[in-house]
Amino acid sequence: MTDLTHYLKKHPRMIGVLFTMLLAISQAGTAAANGGSFAGP
């Protein structure tokens, strides 16, 4: 196993933190692809 999987086994709450960060990054990427506008149509 890798160091990351060992760490996540010892700190399972960090799985949610990593998921939330990944979600925020994907939302930011979508906003940037749409021209950086957060406003509706």
C-alpha cells in the first residue's frame, strides 16, 4: 500500500476533506471554462 492509503486508514475523516477539495477544484475549473462567470444565463 502507498503512504496515502496508510494515512487515510489512520485518518478516515480526511477522505471527506479530500473529496470536498476535489469537488471545489472541479467547480472552479468549470467556472473558468465558462469564461470565469458565476452568473446565470
